[in-house]
Amino acid sequence: MLKVEEIEVRYSGVPVIHDVSFHVNGGELISIVGANGSGKTTVLKTVAGTLHPTKGSMEFENEDISASTTVEIVRKGITYVPEERRIFGPLSVEENLKLGAYIVNDREEMEKSLDYVYGLFPILKTRWKQLGGTLSGGEQQMLAIGRGLMSRPKLLMLDEPSLGLMPKLVDEMLEAVATLKKEGNTILLVEQNVREALEMADRGYVLQTGRTIHEGTGQELLETDIVKRAFLGL
Amino acid sequence: MRTLRDAFSFGDLPLVERIGFAIFIMFCTLFPWVTKGSFDQAVMIQFLIFCLYGLGWNLIGGYGGQVALGQAKNVGMSAYTVALLMVWWDIPFWLSTPLGVVVATIESFVLGYFLFRLRGHYFAIATIAVSLVWQQLFINWDLIGGARGVELPLKETPNFLYMQFASPIYYHYFAFLLVLAAILYMNWFRKSRLGYQLRSITSNEEVAESLGINAHWVKVKAYCITGVFAGMGGAFYTVYYNYIDPFSVMHLELSVMIALMTMIGGAGSMWGPIIGAMILIPLDRYLGAWLGGSGIIGVDFMIYALMVMIISAYEPKGIWGIIEKVRARR
């Protein structure tokens, strides 16, 4: 579905991603793990079209997207849920969600998506009129993911969904991600909870200073030295 | 149908706001019958014109969060179109006004298309620069009157087609109708798709784009609508004063006044621009008349500046922000 090959990405001329390759098949949950600064978020932002690769290629459903704008990429079916729960504070929960369905023109289709999201996160339904900024951290994260789902993306990219949440909520959040996968969504996940992220993933990639240094099934990666040493403290 | 219902339904607003709106309507309706002073009536009409400007500016400046300081040139272009068409070819107000509005909107579109590549302060500065260029152009362009301005030919009898009336009452009600239409539009707007898009961009542009919202295009659209409001105001201004020059309708001071008024009242809120106009316009006119006569010039500007400082230091959301805070505390 998504195929990224040997991309290089620069921030104002300075390369931060040197050589990253990975692919995502339909229905898979793929985890990208790596230390802080290894370029995980940059990779997601590049796929989302906020940044563009200076080398290498990116294909989505056999179409080149390396030069596409954010808007074009969303229309093709890739949604990026940014880290730190960037929801629209001054808008209500339902308004936030409806904006997520911005590219859906059909009102009925939108209502269906709304029901789907409310089914997934019932707490959002009870808070529908509340302003986004007044929600708790966990609720804001649910809202951010829900908003991402509103356009019914073919590929959902989640950037650190458990960042800054209390431990109980972290588990809940990761369970929600697992549920999403079970329901047939294709997910590209960047997570700091390496063990959980790899356990639930079909496959995973390890990034180090802007390069993919390992790939394999979640279980395989959990047994590699680098993951054991660097992330699991074994 | 849905559009109409949204425009006319104020049901989701708190009771206090609906009562306030009703009082506003009653006040504006009865005003010309209660007061007979021509100065008071003139101030009232100016208040209504500024309400119109402010309600329009609130779209891009309030909901859109883009500090555009060039409303005067849209006002001016529409005003000049209406005035020149009337002077050159004797074209009535009702035909020239749509043209004037179109000219103002096209200017908004072209300018917005290029300037919205800039952000924040750079955008604000660019709008100021363009306004200054336009004003200089109008001052030095002899064909359209240059610095002398344009005077409308007066008809011998009051004429509805050319909006020339003997009594200010007619102007008052026409301006009031325009403001009412603008309020209905804003009431629709805040519930519309465009309204949500614009607010999402103000809240976080990057995230809005990640949802597929074309921020540049949405801003251009909002800027065009702001241009329509300014154009309407400019057209009315022309027939009300029967005289325009580059200093009255193209001046940067007007642009700043519109923005300031909306910010003091509360940018990004439904009633903010009206509250701002309600305070600043009478303050400006009465204080100017009172102090200007006594030889103390500039005190009104000092009072302005003081208000701006207080507002920006304590409540960036303006007077409406203060009202909402008080409300939240209860």
C-alpha cells in the first residue's frame, strides 16, 4: 500500500533522515520505534506531505506521492494524527470531529463516521458539546484519533498517541489502537512504549539517527540486541 | 433552506445575548424618532457604517486571525467606482453598487491570493504597504479627481435611484438594514463549513492542513467576503456624504480604526465588532467635537491608545472576552 524507499529528508538543508525504507501493506499495524531524535516524527511528517524527501521515492497505492501537498495526500487517504494531541481548543468536540471529515462531502457518510467514532470512544459522545481545550489529556488524544478517523482513511498514522498520558490511560489508548487494527484499519504507529508497540504490531522498523537499521515482525525485533539494550533495558 | 434557517436562528445563543440583540434592534429602529439632533443622527449613521466594516473585518481578522490592515482600500475602490460611474455616466446607485462591490472583491481576491503566502506580522505589514501604494496612486491620479476627490452631482429633487434624500432618516434605515443583513450573514457564517474551517486554521494551521483543509484557499475566500462588506460600506458612504477623497476612504487610519474597533470589542465573537463600534465611534466623534473646539487636539487619540493598551494587557479577546470571563465565573 505505502512504499517508502531510501528517502533522505532535510530540515533547511541539514539532512535528518539519511536512508529510511519501509512499506505498509493493507490491514497491517506497523510500528516504527527508535530513540528520541532518530527521526520517527520526521518520517511521518514526510509521508503526510508536510516535508518532502530530497532523495528516494514514496509511493501510495502505486502512485508517486513524494512531491504531493498535504491536502492532496489527505485526499488520497492518508491521515496523520500529530503528537501532543493538537486538537482545536476553541471548538467543541463535535466540531473538531466534523472538521476531520472535511474531505467527505456526503452528509450521510459523515454522520456514519461520527457514529463510528462515538462507538469507538463513547466518552466523546457524552462530551460532544464541550470545548476541545477543556478535555482531559486522554480524552483529547481520543478526540485527535477520532478526528483522524472521520475521513475514513486508508492509512492512519499515529504519532505517539500515549505521550504524556497517565499509565492507566496509556494501556487504554494502546488497546484502542489494537481495536482499530482488528476492525481492519491500516495503521502506521510511532510509539515510545517500545515493548507494547512491537508486541501488538504485525511488523516493525527500528530507526537510528535517520536510518532504518532493523526490520522484522514485532517479536523478532523484540529479540534483537539493539532493542533489548537500548529500549527495554535488558 | 438550511442556510436560511441557520441565518435566522439565534436559538443557540444565551438568553442575555438574544435580549441584547433585541434591544439593539429596538434602539436602532427608534433612534431617529427619539432624537432630532442632526449631529447625533450623523454619529449614529457612522456607527452603523462602522458596524458593517467591523462585522466584515471580523471574518478575516477575528475568526481567521489574520491582521489585515487594508480595509480602507476596499472601501475606497467601491466608493470610487460608485462615485465615478455616477459622475461620468450618470449611473444610478443600485446599478453601480454591485459593480463597486465586485471591484472591491476582486482586489481582495488578487491581493489575498498573493499575500496569504505570508504569515503573521509579515502579512499585516504587507497589507499596510499595499494600502499606502493604493492611496498614493489615488492621490496622484488626476483622471479620478486626484487629491481633490470626487463630488457627486446633486439631483434637484430627492431621488431614490441615486440614493439622494432630504432627511437622514432614509440613510439611517438603509444603513441599519445593511447591518442587519450583515449580522444575519455572520450568524449563518459562524455555523457554516467555512466558519469551522477558518476557526480551525486560526487554532492550528498545520493540523488543519493535515485534515485536508486548504488553508490558503480558505483564507482567500474569507478575505473576499471581507471585501464584499467593505465594498458595501464604501458604496453607502459615497451616497451618504456625496463626496469622497483619498483621505477619507483610502486612508490607512480608516483601516486601523476598523481593526482596532473590532479588537477592542472582541475579535472572533459575534457581537464584538458592534460593541467596539458602540464605544469607539461616539467616543471619537463627541470627544473630537468637544475637545477639538476647545483647542486641545489629540486627547481623543490618547484615550484610544490608553484603551488599546489596557485591552491588550489584560484581555486580548477584548470587551467580549471580559464579558465571557465574568459569565464563566458565575
